[in-house]
Amino acid sequence: MPFSSDDVLEVTCKLNFDGISAIRNIYHLQAVNGSSGADEDICDDIAAYMSTMYASIDSLFPDNVNAETIKVVNLTEDRVMGEVAWTAAFEGGEGTSNSLALGVAAVIRMATAVRGCQGRKFIGPLQVAMITDDALIGTSYLTSLATFAAYMLGNITAEGAVLQFVVWRRIAMTAAAIGEVIVNAIPGYQRRRKQNVGE
């Protein structure tokens, strides 16, 4: 089904830890122009981009982190576009070190030009080997995370449409363009307010 320019899509990247604990990373994309392509083809194009993006940090995840599916919802039109598999580029974690507590995560901040509007992305779980004696994320791992974060400054081409990453303002119901991404060297901790629900 076609979508229009300025439509906002919510992309949920679903993973799991040991096949039990759900990991959900949610992103928002805004259409620079519309598309008349089929929903399934658009979802596949988005999944291909996200798979390549996550492949840049597959060695950061413990090897018991597994890829599940990627779900796309058109928030503007209030409809599910589809839920598809990740591509072979990313099948899960490849790290060999033990995992830290599930709430410990790398924090990526997404700065916008809108006053008081800043997105945050929690990427985890992390491995023990990633953390230095000073309780910081190691330099080589920060480099990988910076590569990952840079994908959020790029555009996704999906069936003729150009989609850009944005910060979704739920109360204002508007999107803010991302001007800069910052990777924190200090690990964060994401509280789970509901079981099996994550961002």
C-alpha cells in the first residue's frame, strides 16, 4: 500500500537473549518522498539496511543474542506494514565474552535542533570484555558503536522512497531531524518497566 511524504514509520528491531528475554530497539523514519511500492518490499529494504547497520556491532553482542524479526508500522496512517526477517548480514551476536547484566547498555544520544528534544538509544547487552578497569567502554568498542550510530545519519532507500531517521515526539506528535549522534563512553542502565519490553 502506498505511503506519502512526511509519513512517519516506526521500526522495531526484535532480538532475544538466550531465547528468553526480549530485546526491542525502536527507531523512527520519516519519508522525504512517498512510495507506491508494496509494503512487503518496503519492509525488506528497511530490514536490509538495519541488518547491515547491526552487522557493524555483531561482535559487541554476546553470542547468545539472537536476531528475530523487524516490524514496520506506519504511525501516520496507523497501520502495520509488515514484519520480516533480518537478512543474513546479521543473525545475532558473535562475541565470546560473558554478558553483563541485561540492563547494562551502551547509550547513543541523538541531538536535534528542537529545544529539549533529544533521543536516546540503549544498545545491549554488553560483554564483560568491553568494559575497562575504569568502568568505561573500551576504545575499540566505541569506534564500532560510532560506526553503528553513523547509520542513523544516513538515509534508507525503500522502493523509491527516501527515509531519514528522526526523533519522534510522542506528545507533540511530530518528528525532529537528527543533527548529531553521540556515543557515551560511560555505560548506561536501562530499567525495564514492563517484563519483556525494551527500547
